[in-house]
Amino acid sequence: MMKQSTLTCIVCPKECALDVYSLDRVVTYISGYSCERGKRYAHDETLCPSRIVTTTVSIEGGVCKRLPVRSSGPLPKERMGEWMRLVKELRVKAPVRAGEVLIAGILGTGTDVISSKSVALDQQSSVAHDISGAGC
């Protein structure tokens, strides 16, 4: 049976209204896109929706109680809850560098959990400080 779905493209600020038609998990027709990236987004979002996932985790020895982390690449939407449950249990010790892999290949997806912020350990007071000076 032919399935029709309407999406709003999020790959650029234009927010094109997309109509996608599919049959047996095969995209047969896409309309409303103004660029090839929008067409690709409609196709991928229909067959296998995915997102970059962001959250925070506990960090020991830091002036901040939470460390922002994210997935290194898109994660299938149906795995996001499972990903979040595992990541929420993560406890990190300072120092940490932005982009540092905290969990490699989580859930066998090939996607890593990486730090979004650098936090250095202050050797004199054993308290971590934000390297960028931006605060928590």
C-alpha cells in the first residue's frame, strides 16, 4: 500500500515542506525540496530516521557537576532511548578534552560518545576548571 508522509526539511534554514511517497519501504516519489540535500534528507528520514544526540553526564573533580557530551555521528531514532540510558550512567573524571571519545562504538552502532567541552584538572586545588574560560 502506498504511504504518504509530510516532513519539514531541517538541513538548512529554508524549512522546505516535503511530501514523500513510499511503497514497501521503498521511496517512490519526493516533492517540495529545493536542493539535493533536502531530497536526501526526505529519503533518509523516511527509511531510517537518525539524529545527533546530546546530553550531559556526571564529571568528578570539576567545577561543573555535568559534562556536555554528544554522539559522534547520527544515531537511529529507535536506538536513542537505549543510548540515553547507557550514557546517563557514565561517570567521567577530569581532565577531559573536547572531542575525547568517552565510549567507543556504543551499542555496536559505530557511533562514539564524545565530550563536547574541555575541562582541565587544577593540580593545586584538585578542582577542574573550564579550559575555555566560558564557565559551566
